[in-house]
Amino acid sequence: MTRKIRLGAFLPGGGQHVASWRHPDQPVDGATSFEFHKQLALTAERGLFDAYFLADNLAVGFGGAREGGNARVAGFEPVTLFSALAPLTTHLGFIATSSTTYEEPYTTARKFASLDLISDGRAGWNVVTTTGDPTAQNFNRDTQLPHAERYRRAAEHVDVVRKLWESFEDDAFIRDKETGVFFDPAKLHDTDHRGEHFSVRGPLNVSRSPQGHPVIVQAGQSEDGRGLAAATAEVIFTAHQHIETAQEFYRDIKARARGLGRNPDHILVMPGVSAFVGRTEAEAREKYDRLTSLIVEEDGIGLLNGLTGGTLDLHGYDLDGPLPPAPPTEGMKSRQALIRQIADENNFTIRQLYQWIASARGHYTIVGTPEKIADTLQTWFENEAADGFNILPPWLPTALDDFVDLVIPELQRRGLFRTAYEGRTLRENLGLPFPSNRRAAGRAALQAAE
């Protein structure tokens, strides 16, 4: 099959841009409106997106910051939301974020396996480690776990979840009413895991889905994050401002995966892109300038306070002066470094910096015509910088409609994007292989040796 661009739709109901809720087109209650999320899901499916993607916070606001009170202050838990949306769609995948730092593997495995069954094999788990002291204080801690410890816990967490997802073999359920045999006990496997962070006997009390198990997605790009992604991820959500850094990340991940015995083609790298689309450059720029003008100063400061690690309080600084030095913290190390890079490369003032990152929090922002946006995506796709993209419409629903109605037809015209879904499961549409059940393979090998 000809290689095609894969597309995720990153659609928080309150909008992606820090000021999106103030836009006339954006419902002010979008973050907690099920009907609005339903509209977004149906539009994403109309646009043939691979998946609806949602991040998640475990504290009020972005990283626990309360400044400004923008629309990210509260919203739905994503697995709950996606369980309600899945029956209303037929092909769209649903990738939900869940924390390895504060959740137990059994709970994670159970809720994602359930979503996978409810959606007939269209679920994905975005694996994240969770930062910020305000979040830690919601989970019996005063401070966040150190970065390295978070990633050791994450690696073990993913390992346990995968074992739990292999509790039942694919053909374990017989369900024969005549004989009274419901399942084959020989095809049910205990987990029996004991490690540094978790002790889990298993097995999981949810069966396998039509795609085997949910697609594993990972979003870290620090050194520890790259190691975890290369070892476990099937899709990687990453942030880059330049094709050169995207290429370095792409090639590094593929090389690491190959070194671990994995097929690098089975790991899809999908950078985030925020697109302001206009039929002319002037129209696109007007859309960008209009949304930028709606930023509440307090929201911009709060956003930067969170993204720079939470220890630098920009209140009282001259907003038309440079970003002051911020020591690295145990938070999102790669994002802290990226924000500093954006500030230094562009010689941004504090105000200019928060205006630029307001739409995508460090992901790539493009302002232009459908042809310009398609040119950029094509260049990255064809030059080892991306296998696809997570699209972050700055405000909703209009910016999503713009992308679906203007950019996707241009990608299709160039033969870069599908004109119909290839399959019914998320794996089929992403071109990822069905995951074999290692427990089944082990049992078969033992039987063959006897």
C-alpha cells in the first residue's frame, strides 16, 4: 500500500488556543458540552482523520495553574467521553491520555480494553508521565516525582498493562450454549508481575478486541521519553519548530527501535501542527491576528509560568522585555527547553512569546493557504520528519472545518491522504500490524515441544 499521511485531530472542546473560548465561533461551554464534542467527532470522521486525540490534566487548569481561568480549567475525563462518542461513529479512532504516574496498571488496562471493545477496536492509549506539584498534591504527595523515576515507573507500567491485555487469548471465548462451555481456561493467563513499582497478579477481566489491544501512543521527547517511545510506542506525538529537529528526532527514534529489534515502520512519528487556514494569505493572517488579540494578559503569563517549569513567576516582569532565565525543573524537561529555544531563536519578548505559543504550546504553527499548509506537511512527510501529524485547530469548530474543507482536499489531490478509510479498526487505518499474543505463542511453543 502506498504510504499515506496519517492524521490525528487534537480537539479539546474548549479550544486549543488559550483565547479560543472568546472567539465568536467557539461555544463558551464547549469544554463540558457533550453535543459539541459529538459535532467535533463527526466532523473529524467526515474528514477521514485516523483518530480523535485528547490530552488530560489531573489538576485544575494547565499543570495546576489557575491564572486567568481560561477554558482549559475544567473538562471531561477522556475515556469516559470517548466511550460515549464511539457508538456515534464507525471508523474514527479515539486516543485518550492516561497517566502512568498516578494510575495503577490494572485500572489503566481495564478502562482502555473496555473502550476498545465498545468502539470495536478503535481505541488508543496516550502514555504520559505527569508533572507538577499541584497534581502531585491530588495524589497523596507534596511534590512531583523526579523525572527519571517517573520514566522508570512508566516503563514498568506499560509492561504490566501489555501483559494484562494478553490475559485472554484471541479465541479463548467459546460461548457454546449446547455444551455449557463459555471459555477455555487454558487460554486465560495470570500476569504474575513483581517489580520496582508494581505487584500485579492478574489476569485482566476484559477480553481482547478486534484489533488485539489498544494502540500505544507516547508523547515524551526527552532522552528518557525517547527511550520509552522506541521500546513501547506505536505512535509518537512530538513537538518541533523546524524540519531539521523533526528529522533528528524521527531518525533517532527509528534507529533506536531498530536496535531493539522492532520494525521502525511500525512506529509512526506524528508532530503537532496548529493551522490557521485562509483562502488567501491575508485571510489566514487576519484569523491569526484576531485570535491573538483576544489573549487575556493573565492567561498568557499563566501559560508561560506552567510551560517554563512552574518555578518562574512572570508576574511583575516587563512583558515587553526578554524571558528571564528559568532553571530546569523535574517537570516537562523537553518542553521547557523548547520554550526557551523559541524565545531565543526569535528574540521574543515575554508578550510575543506567549502570543506565539498560545495556539499550540510549542507545537508548529502555520498561517497560510491550503496549498502552503499542504506544502509544509508534504515536505516533512517526504523527508524523514514525519509519518503524519496531529492537527491542533486553534479554535473550534471553525478551524477544524477549515482544515477538513480546504486542506484535506488539497492533500487528497496530491495523493498524500486517503479518500476512504482502509479498515474498521484504528490499527488497520494507521497501517499497524495486529499484535500477537505472547502468552498464546508461549503456550503453543510448549505444546509443540511436548
